Amino acid sequence: MAGRPEGPLLAREEQQLVEGLLAGNEDAVRRLYARYARPVFTLGLRLLGSSEAAEELTQDVFLAAWRKAARFDPARGRLSTWLMTIAHNLAVDRLRRETGVTRPHLVLVDTVPEVPTADEDEVVLERDAAIRAIASLSDAEKRLLARAYFGGLTAREIAESDGIPLGTVKTRLRTALIKVRRANQDKERP
Amino acid sequence: MTCLDVRERLPELALGVLAPEDRDEAERHLRWCAGCRKESEDLSRATATLGFVLDPAPLPHGLDDRVVERVAAAAGRGAGVRRVRTAAASIVAAMVAVSGLGWGAVMAGRADRLEDRAALAEARWHEAIEDFRRVLTEPIPVGELSRETAQIGTLHATASGRGGGAVLQLVSPTITDFTITIVKGLDPEATERLPYRIQLLNEAGDVLKAGRIDELDADGGAEVFREFRQRDLTGFTTVRVVDADQTVVLVGEIGRL
């Protein structure tokens, strides 16, 4: 992996990094952390509401990634996507487990981020692509996805809250995700 | 759950908000249905995108060291388990190969009479066990897996079943207990009997779930690996394989090598 400190990794580079993680190699863990810790921590902060909980979540995510490393397949998706999926699942599980956790605010795009390090270039590109993908949604679709993804609300909870049929909510969620997916297809692996 | 049922639930699964009971059932379906799995992966990729739109927060000082320490500690502890698991997988492969020969001979009709078939099957299983016994002590480091921790048993068909099987069980105070169950010769056409469930029983009649078989290969075979992180398997020596109607089709006892 020498010589390409910034920008998205190639599939074989991601595979090597994950193999390093699987072996418990410190350098591999630090490289993964440098690239992906910030979006993982940020997601934890937004979903769980405190720096302490987000820090704990970040540690749990890298530990879970180590446990699942043998199952990572670069042909089925990017490393960043895989880690964010792990992070979101762990955070939502925790939200459900712990009573009294304040529901997070539903904000999709905030202010300008602080200056990233060279290792975080990939994450910046991911963010740009994500913002473009979200822009393809209507305001109603943005709110709907935010309530499920950042708010942890099920389709039934949304349907009951808004007084609309459950099937309609499910269809709208699917339509919105497909739009995001389509908008994202041009940022697939280099 | 049909493909239609699963696809209706995939957006919520991707968003991480599907109810646990539905999630388990959908994930079981995704293990064997390539079409639904593809759609699930597409939606999951879209969902992961959402996590990147947030304004990045500064990382706490020293978190990198804490992450490295936790992974290193876990990797150190887990190394033994991983070696055992790898070794166990190769042993199982050897067992399957040997038992496959035995069943192949049975299926080829080399022994026609019922008693001969039973005797031949028995002999082949003894060969498999001997082979297992021989290779067991080689790849697994002394101290991590001893003869006291590894147990094996054979499964025999009840009047309601056919085929047979073998179970490898590890009961250890230092590494995660696990079972590996291999079945062979069940009826691959009898899909209505799926899923088969593997159960471990102790003398008190307590039952532990040791895995589930959702599909069989063309020879009516399957392999199931199950870890027991929170349970000690000591005393759970009776093994049963039951079909979807809870009818026992295979049964056996496991004992120390």
C-alpha cells in the first residue's frame, strides 16, 4: 500500500488493509483509523448524543471490524461502506438497548467541515458524493430517511406518527434509497 | 418468508430499523437467495452513504491509541480460537472426505443386505473417527485443545429418518465452546422437512440449539458450525437432529476421545 497515502484505495489495497486488521497488525489498525475513524465517530455522536458514547462506539466498530474481517469482500462493496454499516448497526442496537437516550436531531447537512488530513481525502470524497446523492431527494424523502437512519424510527413508528399506511412508508423508504443508490453509482470503486 | 416478504422488509433492514425477529428471518433468507441478497447489498450501500453527509466532528485525543490497544488485546486473545477453528475446519474436511467414501460405497450398492449396509456404514464411521483422532493432535497446539476438551459422536437414523452424521464438540475452560455437526444421507427431495435443527441435551433434559440446516446438498448432506460464547457445553452429550415438525431423524451420543 506504499505510495498511495491519499484518495480512495483500490480493491486489493482494501483487502490488504483488512488482512492486516485480521492479524491485529498495529500499522493496519492505525491506517484504518486515520481513514475512517472520523465519520464513524461523527455518526456515533449524532446517533448517541454524547462524546463518551461515540468514543465507545468507535472502539466497538473497529473491534467488530476485526471480528468480521474474514468476511469482508471488496467485490461486494467498499471498505468505507462496510465500516459505516457496522457503525450504524451497532449504534442503532445501542439506542434500542438503552432507555432514555435522547433521539438525535434530524440534520442531514451541516456547516463546512474542518480541514481534513491527507489520509481523510477518501472520506471527503465520500461526503461530497453523499451530499450530491442526498440532493437528488425531495425534502420529504430527506426527512423520511433521516427519521429512520438518524432517528432509529421503524416504518411502523413513522406510519403511526404521520397517520399514513405502513405500506406507503415502506414504499417511500425503498424509493428514496434507490434514488440515493442511483445517484451514487458514478462514485463506485476506481 | 417468501422473496416478496423479504424484499418488502429490505429497506428497513438496510436502515437498521427492522424488528429483531423479522431481521433474523430475513437474514436467514438472504443466506441462500442470491437475488434478494443483491438487492439488500444495493440498499445497504445506499444507506451507508447517509452516514457520510454529517459535518465531521473532531476526534477525542488518544482515541487512536485506545482503538489500537483494544484490537491488539482482542487479536491476542482470539488467536487461539482462530487457530482451533482453522484446524477444526481442516479436520472436518478430512472427515467429510472419509465419510463421503463410506456413504458412496453404501449408495453404490456394494452391500445389499440391510445388515451389511449397517456394518459397512459403521466401519466407515470408525475409520472417520480414527482419522479424526489421528489428525486432531497434530494441528492444534498442546494446551489449547486436549483429549479432555474434544469430544466426538456419531449420529444414527431413527425410524423416521435416514442417513447419519458426526458431531465434534469442544468443551474448554479457556476457549469458546463450539460444535461442528456433519450430516449426510438425509433425503434432499424432502424439502418439506426443512429446516432441520440440531439440538444438544443434558441429563436434566435442558435443550441447547446447536444450529439449523436450511438446505441440503445433492447427497443430503450439510455442515453446521455453532459457537457457544455464553454457555458451557459440559454435560450436553445427547445430540438430536429434528425436522420442521420436530420429528427426531438422527440421534447420537458424544463422548470423550
